Amino acid sequence: MKRLKHLLYAAAGVYLALSPPPNSGQGPAQGQAPGQTTQLGTQTPSAVNAQQAANTTKTDTALTWEQVKAKFEANNPSMKADALSVDELKAEEVTAFLRPNPQFTLSEDGLQIAPHNGVWAPLSGVQEQTNLGYLWERRNKRHLRLETAKDATYVAQSQHEDLERNLIFALRSAFVQTLQAKAVLKLAHDDLEYYDKIIDISRNRYRAGDIAEVDFDRIELLRVQYESELQTALVSLRTQKIQLLQLIDDRTPVDQFDVDGPFDFSEDLKQLDQLHQTALDSRPDLRAAIQNIEESKAAHKLAEANGSTDPTLSGWYTHNPSFNNPDDLNTLGLSVNIPLRIFDRNQGEKKRTLIDIDKSQQLTDASRAQVFSDVDSAYALVDSNIQLLKPYKEKYLQQSTRVRDTMTYSYQHGGASLTDFLNAQSDYRVVQLAYLQLIGAYLSAASQLNEAVGLEVIP
């Protein structure tokens, strides 16, 4: 019986020695005695390996962040529609600067329609008249209309840039979540591969009578969790790819679409005061609010000008007029039409636009306060994620791997209970997955800080 045990252990050792490890590039597990190796070898999967896989895995169709962003700017229908709205306002500038059209009138009068005193000469008394009139706009109304229209275009352009800022944040978030889903999938795949080796070793120990059948069943039943995590990761990655394809308006099949980019964090973070100033200079929504003040001022000046009187100048030529002068065959006439603005002097519009100036100033102050709030919140979130990630990278990842490998070695040699062994496996997965989730949270917070500042301050 002992000879059979030794043969089974030897077969398990040869199997694991010849099988490729799930991850490469790591040294012996920490916590092992010098010269010792676990029956699973010296290389173990970790969140670092999954993170590196997310950083380095490339296919022929893998898109970088810059390529995804370029596709978004070229294809996104919401961006295109909003850009056309800006073009519409530019066209309205032409309309605003147009002069009033002159009015031309041709009239005839004096046609005899019935005989009188036995005489019927229907055309002899016809009077022909041409009239040309023009509205003279005073107080520079045309230029004020153009100024108001241009200010509206500037505001729309800034609002378009603000829409792009918000959509880029959504795009960046989808891109980061896709990278995170790739890393989690790699970790789930490596964990399942690693656990399958544990099951193989445990099966050989069970056949050799080294462990009870119920212990082997518990080990084998735990594989369901690994399979579930793998399937969940597959669905999550596919879902994130679909959302990313929707944002860039790409019809590439999901299975043929892939992205590639750095999935890591940096401890470098600019000073908060510097980010405040950059945001005040760069945020398009704040710029739009400031431009709204200028638009309101221009609209008030136009309202004041519209309260003035615009005369209409007219001149006409008459042929065969019915005047007392029998020798006046061709005559000229002039007129000036001046509206008497006794009641309507555009008082309501003047008051409304004056109020609108104060309203725009108040909204600008609110936008400026919102900029500071956005930057402060995003900065705190980024800094918090950095503080959480540093101990993971410096200590917790290696510690979870060391504990898992030590408990695995101890259990295989009878020095640990099955419960301790399974708990160590669970703790390892929790720590490794939490690290990847924190990386994703950091990158999302970095995107939020970029959105808050209005520039890409964290690549």
C-alpha cells in the first residue's frame, strides 16, 4: 500500500513538472523553506500577471486609446449632430447681418370703366405710378444683431466642446472597464487552471487513501465557483465591448473587436492648486458661462436700439397725374414715414435683457464653484485609490500568494485542515480580484479628474 502511495505521488509530481505553469516570470513562493517547492511548482497566478496580460495582450485588431478616441470623434452621431447645430448658428450670423429689402410698388389708376356724357375714353386718364421705399435702421441695429449672433455661436461652440468632454469621459470609462474585464478574465482563467492541478493531486491522494472521500468531494465541488467566475468574466468582457462599440458607432463583430492599453496606476499627482488653475483656464462649460454674459450684454444693447424709431423713406414717379397742372405729364414724389413710438418703446425686452445679464453673471459664479467642486472631488478620489493601491502592490499581493502556497503545501503534507486550505484559496482570490478592481477604480477616477480639469492631466 505504501509503495502504491509513493508511485501515485511520483506520477503527480511528473505531471505537474511537465505541465506548463499558468503564469510565468515569478520566483518561488515566499514563505517556503529553502530548497522546497510545493507540489504545484514555484510559479503561481496572481493579479499582477493578469494585469500584465491586460497590458501586453494584443491582436491584429486591438485598438489603443488614441485609436478608439479618433474613431469616436469621427463616428459618434451625437457629436456630429451637435456640430451641425453650431453650423446652424453660424448660418444665422448671415441672416442677422442682412439689410432690410427695399419695397417696390407699381400701380395704375384712372381707368374709365363706363361712358359719361356720351364720351368713353378709358385709357386717356390712366395714371401710372412706381413707388420705391426703404426702411432706414438707426442706432447700429444691424451690427448689434451680428454681434449677438456671433456671441450665440461662441456659446454653442463651447457647449459643443463641453459635450465632447462629457462623452470622452464616458468613452474613457468604457475603455477602462474593458481593460479591467480582460484582466479579471485572465485571473479567473489562471485560477481555474491552478485549481484543476490541485484537484488532480487531491484525486491521486484520495486513490492512495491519503484523504477521505468527503474531503475530495469538497475540493472538487469548489471548482463550481471557479467556473462561475470564469463565465461571469466572459460575459462582463463581452458586455463592455458592446458598450464601447456603441460609443464609437462601430459595427465590428464583438468577437473580432479588442482594445489594448496600460492597466496600472501611477503615484504621480499634480498639486491641487495647479489643477484648479488649469480647470479655470480649460473648462468649456465655464467658458460658455462667461460667453453667456457677453451675449446677454449684446442682447441688451440690441434691445435698447430696437426701442428707437426707424423711418421709412419712399419716392415715386407718376405718369399722367391727375393734378391741377394740365402740363404736368411726369412727376416725382417723396415721403418719410416715422412711427410714433408713444406706447411701445420695447420696454419689456430692455428690462428682460438687463435681468438676463445679472442672471448670466450668477450662473457663471455657480459654474466656477462647480469647477472647484469637481476638481476637489475627483482629486480626492484619485488620491484615495493611490493610497489603497500602494499597500496592495507592496505587501498584500505577495502576502496572499505566500499564505495560499504555504497552506496548500501544509495541507498536502497533513499539516493543515481542509477548512484552512479552502479559506486560504478564497482569501487569495479576494485579494487578487480586489487589486484589479482598485486599478480599474483608479483609472476611472483619473478619467473623472481629466473631465473635471478639462484636459488630460493623467494619461
